[in-house]
Amino acid sequence: MTMTRLLMLMAVGVSALLSPAAIDAAPPPSTPNVLVFVVDDMDFTTFNAGGCPVPGLVPNLDRLARGGLLFDNAHVPNAVCQPSRQSMMTGLHPHRNGSLGFLPVPKGVPNLSELLMKRGYYTASFNKGRDYQSFPWSEFVAGYGTRGFGYDPGLFAEGAKKAIAKAKSEGKPFFLNIATADPHRPFPGSQQEVDLLAKTKAKWPKQAAQGQVYFPPFTNVCSPSQAWVPPFLPNLPKIREEWSQYYNAVHRADDTLGRILKLLKEEGVEANTMVFFFSDNGASFPTDKQNCYPYSTRTPLIVRWPGVIQPGRVDREHMVSTMDILPTLLDVTAIPPPAELDGRSLLPLLGGKTQEGRDHVFTTQNYITPGNQVYPMRAVHTRAHSYLFNAWVDGKTRFKGECLNGLTFAAMQEVAKTDPALAARVKHIEYRVGEELYDLKRDPACLRNLANGPEHSGVKAKLRKLMEEEMRRTGDPLLPAFLGEGAVPADWSTNK
């Protein structure tokens, strides 16, 4: 039954390509509802199915993984929220959809919400409005302001319930985009949270007096002594303290996910709803978010589709991207794809088949805005190796990003005063080198750079070739710098 339905959907997709007029037709009865649930700054290893040993951390996420397909080698194209999410919505790398940082996608770029609306969908987006404002929506909630700062599970559940009711009243399938701010900084219980709340209450005293300025409560599921620190960071007391705060934020994000999944069941739409879950980038810690290391962009991509995807599967073979979500949904709903796409449909993989050309992914980092945190990087990741090109490195420019805020990097800097090995690591984090190569089988934390070793020159040459091919195919503006024939584009400016 599962394979029959999958083959029927694939056949419908082929026929749609032959009939462009079908884009304006009424959706067929088999058209699924769609939920895309995105968490903010969550590392792949955070959830229990991804290897985190903290017990009871994400029961709803683990349940979702058991009910669907987990891609073990999924990546986002860029490890910063807005370009990452806009790439998912367009199926294009940031330098191809026209938004390399915290900038909107230019008008005229085909996108998921627009295409689904033309197919008859009711589309609604909740929170992280800056990241989704470039696209048309039937309903658009930019954010909740100071009412929970985008962290309140109840607000998301209320909005989703109303959107589902609206779609039902109009006789339409729905596409819900839920974007919780957890586990983004400030972490619950942290001094950063205390400071932001005080600052916001001072700025909005009337709203504060009415109880409208608040961070929602959280469950303390992880103490510093219980916190697991990933191997790309040292296991120091202050770092364990901050990771315990982060884990509590992750648990609150899981609460939001649980409420939305429960809502699907209560509304009687669970059986006909495709669920996509992923994180927009790695956690906000040194070398994770805003970087191109494999753990910076690796994301827990889970797809659940009752009656089509066999529950409990894990795909460890194929390298996939969140840019694949758009072409997958176009394939499922028989919408002709745009002429230009960097993503590929996952539909065969959802049915347990294999795909050629899924042996590597290409990821990018550019800037926040021109002149602001301009750290252009490119990476190619395979299951065995990662190669990074850091175009910004000159021996003098110092990396300064949000991922260095808080307790963790400060603790590393303090201990580095008397620890030469950690001092070298801190220096690398701040200044880097032009090329990096890592053996992910022996060194998944990417602590030993092999780029200059002659015994690794063959692997390096192979990955450099893959990078050049992708840069040429996509018209990457960093290609001249990569080839040593130019510099970072002048209009990107330099760090202020």
C-alpha cells in the first residue's frame, strides 16, 4: 500500500510537468497537508536519537523520529537563520536566491508558499517574521513581540489551531510554517535572559505592568553536572553550566513541537499531514553556528508521512539538504518546478529507494549584512571528509560572531591563559587558516587540520574539485577568491 501510493504520487508529478496549466487546478484529494517545524540554533547531536545522553530531553522529537524517517546526513546550506530558512523556501543557495545574509529575497524568486498557494493551499507562518517576510502567505504572524519572545508553546498552538480551522472552512489543504525561537539565546535561566527581560520591561513599562512582557516558564531537565558537552568544545564547569541552560531551551522547543503534533491529532488531520522537522543551523557556541564545519550545518531532518514513509527508518547513506524540501513538495503536489533549483526531490528516498549523486553537500557562509560580520566561507562535506575554504582569513581579521557570546568562549579564553593547547584552539577560532581538511571518521570534532599534510593531498584535491564545480555551476561570487584570481566582492565591504 505504501509503495503503491508513492508510485501514484510520482506518476502524478511527471504528468504535471507535461501540463503546466495544472498549477492553477484544484488540489487532488490525495494532496497532503504540510507542517514545517523549524527550531532555532539546535545542534544535530542535541536530541537523543542523534546521540545526546541527557535523558528525557526531547520526548516528542524522539517520538517523531520513531514515526518517520531521520536523515543522518542532512545539512542546511548556510549556518545562519535567515539565509538558511530562505534557502529552504526557495530551494536555492543564498548566492542564487539573492540574499546572502540578513536581507530579503528579491521579488520574483519562486518560493514554496507562493507555489503552494497557487495549487490551492492555505499557507500560514508563525514567528521569525524577518526570515519569511519575503514570501506571500494566506496568514502571516511575524512574531509575538514581548509576549514570550517567540518561545511560548501556547501561543504557537493557539495560532496553529486557528489556521487549521481557517483552512478547513475554505476547503483547502494547509501548509503551516512553525518557527519557534528556542533554543536561540538567551537561554532560560541565564544572565542574558535576565538582562534582556529587564531591558525590555524598562522600554515598555505599560506592557510590562500588564504582564505582556515575559519569558515563558521552563522545566529544568538538565543540571550542569548532567550536561553533555560535544567534543568540539572543552569540558569546563562554565561550559557545562551554559550547555545545561541550552538543553532546557531545547526541552521547551520540544514542548512546542509536542503541542503542535497533538493538535494535528485532535483536529483529525494527522493521517494526511506531511511533517518536516529541522534546525536552521547548529547551536550558538564557538565554531558551531555561523560557520561551515560539518556540525555547523548538519541538521536533524525528520520527515513523517503516515501511510507512505515506513516508521522508524534512518537514512545513513544519502547526503541531503533542507533545500530539497521545496522540490520534494512540488513533486508530491504535482507542481512544475522552477527552472533553477539547487535542491532535489527526496521523494524516491522517502519510499526507501536510492539516488545517485548524493555523496556530498556544499555549504556556505557570507555575512550578516554588508560590512557586518563578513566571514565568507565555503565547505564540501562527504561522509568521510570535510574541506573548508575561508576567504576572509588574512592573519589579522578576528572572527566576532554571536556564537562567541555568553559563558563558553569566555571560559575558554580564561583557561587558555595557562593552557597552551587551549590557547592554540582559541587562536584558531578567532583567526583560522585559509584551508581546512578533516577526517570525519577519526576526528568528527574537526580538531586536527590535515590540509597541509602531503599524505592527504589526493583527498584535498578531490574535494577542491567538487567545490570548484559547484561554485562554477551556481555562479558563486567567491569563485575568483577560491581560484586565487581575485578577492571577496567589493560590495560585501569589510568588517566595521
